[in-house]
Amino acid sequence: MQANLETLSGLERRLSVAVPLAEIEIEVQSRLKHIGRTAKMPGFRPGKVPFKVVQQQYGAQVRQEVLGATIEKSFGDAVREQNLRVAGYPKFDPATPADGAAEFQYSATFEVYPEIAVGDISGKSIECVALEVGDAEVDKTLEIMRKQRVTFDAADKAAENGDQLQISYVGTIDGTPFDGGKADNQYVVLGEGRLLPDFEKNLAGTKAGEKKSFELKFPDDYHGKDVAGKTARFDVTVSAVAVPKLPPVDAEFAKTLGVEDGDVAKMRAEVKANLEREVKLRLKAKIKDQVMQTLLDATPITTPKALIDMEVEALQKMARENMAARGMPVKDDMPMPAEIFQAQAERRVSLGLILGEVVRTNSLHATPEQVKAAVELQAQSYEQPQEVVKWFYSQPDRLRDIESVVLEENVVEWALRVAKAEDKAITFDELMGYNK
């Protein structure tokens, strides 16, 4: 076998390989003879089919199989000899041997993994955000839970923010109705932002039984392209106005949260414990995001296009699965433009390559003890934690996600030792995203 390597551009390589045809022919003949020992054909006893007949029947198929196996093996051997790390799948271009040729030739075009030099982060600052959960945070969480269980009582008053309205409306543009411009007995809570701000503004101050007409200009970037930038007239009828009624924090409320005896103190303790776990996870995630961005910013990298394309496909599949999980009808051939996922795919691939180099050069591999501890921690949230642990260890593939988490945690710890870690308090609203 002979192999010649060319650098096309950047990470792209082309490997030209030549294999003696005699070797291929020997393998073809060997396989045909093996088939002939057991071949069954009409008019012949098993194993007594003439070799020429076997060759006529199976020759083309066997030759294709041998060529495929030859390409796979010779490419693997050449890659190892050249010490190449192939990224993605190569594109093979076999050449048809000329009459009398002594060699079978093909070329393989592919990308290689980049050489990565992790940037120096010793001078970078990473904020170690911290937050202690106290009564104020528990009260805020309970208030949110109360709002999630709000009911509405009919009231004879002018509508204001927080009130629920039952409305029917018809919208027209130049006197002509348009798609999506009509609704009957729709419920809307003022201030929730489910309707356009100008639409809600015109509903403020209305009462049950009132009719109101007004004009509204749709934003130029409105998702409905047929009406974007146009002015519509809406005729609205308000059927009812209702005021919000939040449940009191009492025994009945506690029971709705799973505290069977209705003990409010026990409920608060459980809310606090759950909140502490959530806060801890969010704090870790914020610190991890900073570490990952710091590594990305410090490490210039050329990312193999083949890996990005594979990641885009994985993200497209994930998006379809998420849509299906929400009950949305999704087809396998549903258009999902690759450019939507391009930036995310590039970031994920780049980060994966950088993290791999950080782990390798700093010996940050996940130890069995770390993986076991992470599995047991995750199992604690289930009623039968030991069964969950057994489930993970019954199939080693199930541990891959856990190992990935441990690796990332090891990288974060390493980064906080190397970079300048600065303690910083964070507000509860900021951490939970309530002030957005």
C-alpha cells in the first residue's frame, strides 16, 4: 500500500492511496470459494455449484464488499501511519482501474482535529457569585406560588393591571378582516403582555358590557408578515372584568404543595430546602458559564466544519424532539434551517475541543469515586435512590452524561485555582431572572 498526504486548506487534507489489485483479487477469490462451499442453486447439489457459476452470481457483489473493506482498512492503516486525527467522516473517491492496471487507487478528503494551545487565564477574573437563602427569598417564592394559583372574582369596576377581562373583538385593515384578527370570549390578564402593548392600553379603564373601538399600528417586525407595519381598526366588546384573588398562606395552601398535615412551618422548611438546592445549581451554572466563556475568549481555535455540521444535525434533532414533547406535530422532514443553530453549534464544538485539551494536559479526568458521588447525589431526588444508582450502573453508557458533568466541574475547579476568583454577592431576583 502506498499513501500520499496533501494539505488542501486549513484543516482539510486529502489522502491518496494505492493498493495492489493482486491483493484484492486474492481476497475476492477466497470469498467466492467460501460461498461456493455452501451455495444452493437450482440444478446443483449444495456445495457442488461450479466456481464459474458462483462467480457469475456473486462476483460483482463480493468485489464491491472487498473494495469497501479494502478502503476501510487501508485508510485506517494510512491514518495511523501518518498520525492523523480525523474529524468527522471522510469523503472517498475511488478510481476505476484501467485495463491492465496493477493498483486500485482512491482518494479520501477529510478534516483533522486542530492543534490546540489553551490560552493563559491566570490574569482573568471570574466572579464567584454567592447567595444565602433566607426568609425573604422563601417569602418571594411563596408569593410566586400564590400567583400561580390565582383565581378571579367578577367585579363591577374599571379594568386595571392584574385584572382579567373577557373580550371579543374583530380587527379590520381598510375595512377588510384579516387572519388572526378575530376572537370570541377570549380571556386576557392586563399587564401579562400577551397582547400588543397598545391593545392592552386601550382596554385599561373599560368595564363589563362596554364596547370600544380604536386604531392600532402593528410593529414593522411583527411576526404576522401580512399585517406588519399596517394600521388596523379593532372593535372590542368587554363581557366581564374580574379581580385577582390570591390564596392565603394557610393549611389548605400547604396541602396543595404536598404537605399532607397542612403544617405551614413544615411547608416553609420544604420550600426553603428546595430553594437552596435550586440556588446552588444556578450559582454553579453561572460560575461555569463564566469559566467556559473565559476559556473560549483566551483560546483561538479553528473548528472542523465536519464537526459543526454534525452538531447542527444533533441540535436540529433535539429541537424536533422538544417540539414533539410539547405536543406539537413534527415531521422528520420538517424544514429547520441550519443557520439557526450555526452559532450554537460552533460554540459547543469549540468548547468541547478546548475542554478536552484542558482535561488532557491537566489530568482532570473523572475518577470512579467522583462519578459514584455524582450518581448518588442525583439519585437523592428520587423515592428509591439505591434503585436509581443500580439503574445507572447496569448500563455503562448511562454514566456518560454524569462523567461529562464531573469533567466540567473538574475544569471549573481548575480554572478557579488558576484565574483570579472574586467573591461577589448576587440578588435573588437577578439569580432567578425575576428582574428581566
